[in-house]
Amino acid sequence: MVFVGTFAYNTTTMTLQELNQSQKKVKQLLRRKRVLEALNLLHKLASAAGDYHLVEQQEQLVTAYGYMLQYVAKGVHDPKR
């Protein structure tokens, strides 16, 4: 196991270079407003880290995002949007 800052990941699963590339990809996806794809990539990173707390947090983000999409589809007014 290797620790990068506070992020530990399994070296047999992902190299530091792959981790950095994935981080850049997440940022690119978010800049392009491709939130669900970014969340899916984050899930892969959290799983590769073997940190189930991160996986749980990522799943909560997906759930919250799903609710937001449902509210938008129903036409619910969001004054903070």
C-alpha cells in the first residue's frame, strides 16, 4: 500500500501515474459538466484505494446527484441554481 497525501492505494491495482491521470480526467469531465462520468471514475478510484469509507461517500454523491436530476426533470424550482 502506498500513501499519497492522505490517499492510500493498492500499488498492484493502480500506479501513481495512473492515479494522476485519473485525477486529471475527473477534473476534465467536471469542467465539461459530465458529472455522472466523473462520479463513475471516482468510484473506480475509491474502489482501487480499498477504502470503503471513500466508496460509501462516492455512492452518497451519486445518490444526491440522482435526486437532483429527478428534481430538475420534475421542474422543481431551485432558487440557488
